[in-house]
Amino acid sequence: MEDFRDPQTAASWSADPLLHNPLRAEQLDILLSILQAEYKQGDTIIDVGIGSGIVEEELFRLIPSAQVLGIDFSEAMVELAHTRLRDFREQYSITMHDLRDIGNLQLPQAKYSLAFSIQTIHNVEDTYKRDTFAFVHRVLAPDGLFLLLDRIAIDTPGLFDVYKLLWTRLNRLHHTTMFEGHTFEEHTQGVHERGDLPATLEQHLQWLSKAGFEVACLHLHGNRALFAAHNA
């Protein structure tokens, strides 16, 4: 099971997050483009799962005035973030907190008009996913926007060979090593062994809508999806 609180695991993942997920680059570019277009001077962006600060490094180049509040529970990841973002220390802060207790998190006073989360929320059980969506909806300003980029569950075993063809194509195009199992059963076991707890596309849409968002899936490629949720 992957434990991102372990310094070796954190460092290994942070060194090359695209190696096993070539989709990340395109979907991340879409997410960052939206943040750049929607950011309002003086507001603060919430990052649910700031990790090692890879996204912030690019975000601060795109939006030099951006302010970010990161949430994470891994000291190992946060240490990497502080090192990576040493030139931007006045532009971000990090709150240490576990998403399994998100309801008790108190954020500093600020106007939070944008929030995003990347490859984080699939690590917690479904009840905490729903709690996290409700929390983001509660703290976002009216008309705010939440962007969620995450792994989604494959729940169609009869189509697994089609997924494999998609991943083979991605590896050929991007010279990566994306591998999700030879069979649906092997895939399911691998997801379990990593400690991943992805939800389906339909569950994400349902839970975000129930939290109070107007929601759409902006980009879906295989088992990675980018959602936009508007705090209407």
C-alpha cells in the first residue's frame, strides 16, 4: 500500500508524476488554464492535497500574484513542497489536516473563489469524499469554482480490454509505462493493494451535485477525469 507519509514514497512519486499517468500533463494544462482565466486578484486558491507543490510551481509562473492555501496530511510531501516553492514563500501557506476529519478543519479568513484537487480524494473512503465535497462547497465564495482531477473507478469488466488498448496507445505516444493490469481482476487487486479507493464517474457527478454544485465532466480519458463544479 502506498503511504505518502513515507519520505521515500513521497520523493519517488514527486520525481516523475507523469511516468505512470501520461494523461496528467494534458488534463493539468486544462486545469491550470482555467485557474489562470478565473483567478481574481486578492483572492486565495485552495489546493486540497498540495503534496510536493508541483502544481503550485507552475501556477505561480502563470499567475505571479496568486495566493494559495494548501491542505495536506503528509509531512514528507510538505517538506518537499517547501523546498520546491522556496522562491514563493510569501504566496502560499499549508494547513496540515487529514481529509478523514475535514469537517473540523477551520481555514484562515480569506476569500476563496477557486479550489482544486488533483489525484488526492480517491485516497479516502466514499463517505469522506462526500464530506470533502461538502466542505469545499461551504468554504467557497458564491460563484466560486472547484476543479477536481482524479482517478475514477472502472466498473465495466466487459470493456477492460478496450481500456488496455487505450493505455497501450498512451505508452506508445508518450514513451511511458502506464500499466493497470492484464485482466479486470488483476486491475482491481492492484487498485486495492495501492490503497486507492476511486469512485465511478457517475458517483462523482452525483456527490458533487448533492453537495450543492452545478457540475460537469470537462475531460474524460480512460479512468482519469477532470470535473468542474460551480458554487451556484
